[in-house]
Amino acid sequence: MYREWKSGAGHIVEHHIEEPDWLPLIADVEAVSCQLFDILLTEEGLAETSISLCWTNDAHMSQLNENFRGKESPTNVLSFPVDEEGDSGENDLIILGDIALGREIILKEAEDGGITPHDHIIHLLVHGVLHLLGYDHEDDEGAKEMEAYETRLLARVGIANPYDEVLIKSAQELA
């Protein structure tokens, strides 16, 4: 199944929905996601970009994770940036790449973390886009920079810091 969002700033988000149970959650995050994509991509100096999202399940995420990262388990989000800088598609859209999201693991993480699926999905979408833009968390410095960027963006739409140790600890105590 295919859907498309167009943000206020003209960014295109293509949705490839392999897991139909995602549909209500996708509708729930559309407005805030588009708002954050506009803020983030404007800050990065990008106009009219295209991002492709694959809304899938844990089995597919496990396969992708093994094929591309050598890890035999599902993961919440994977990003696949376009190899060539500034690749353009139709109408000179800048194609950033693809992001895959695994439904079961994301919902379990949200439940275990005591956060709403809405907030967790939006956080992972921002996280995925930052990876498409070249940010990573492979070392402490990169992790701090990426986490600070994510936290600042999420705060703009009223989403709590997902890296706040107090929130993480209290969610774990509730579980």
C-alpha cells in the first residue's frame, strides 16, 4: 500500500505500508512529523526533499538488520541514505533516502518506556532523518550531538526528552 504526505515546505514523504496495522498510527503522527521535517530540513538548508518510509514488521526488520548490519534481531528503525550527495529525482527534489520502521518493537519500546506510541514514533522518525543527513551515534561526541538535536526538535512540539534518565528510570520502575 502506498501513501504520500506533502509538508508545508514542499517536502515529500512517501509511505510504503507493508504492515496494515500501522495505518492508524501513521495518520496520528502525520501533522507533527511534517512540522518537524519542515523545521529540521530548513535548519539543514534543504528545500523540497523526498524521504521514503517503509512501515513494516519485526520479521522484515530482522531480515534488514541482518542483511545490512550483520545483527540477527529486529530493530526499531533503520536508515538508508542515498549514496550520492544531492541526488535529485523528479522536479529537482533532493532524495534523502529510506527509513524502515518495525511496528512490534516500536510499540513494545513505547509501552516499556511508559511513553505514547505517537511520541516514540515521532522520535524515531526524527532519529531516522538525522541518520539520512549524516548524523550518527557511533562515538560519544556524535551521540551527544545527535541526542541534543533530537531533544531540541522534539521539545518544539511538546515531546519530552527521550534520553532523560529520570524519565527512563521511572518508566522502568513502572514496568
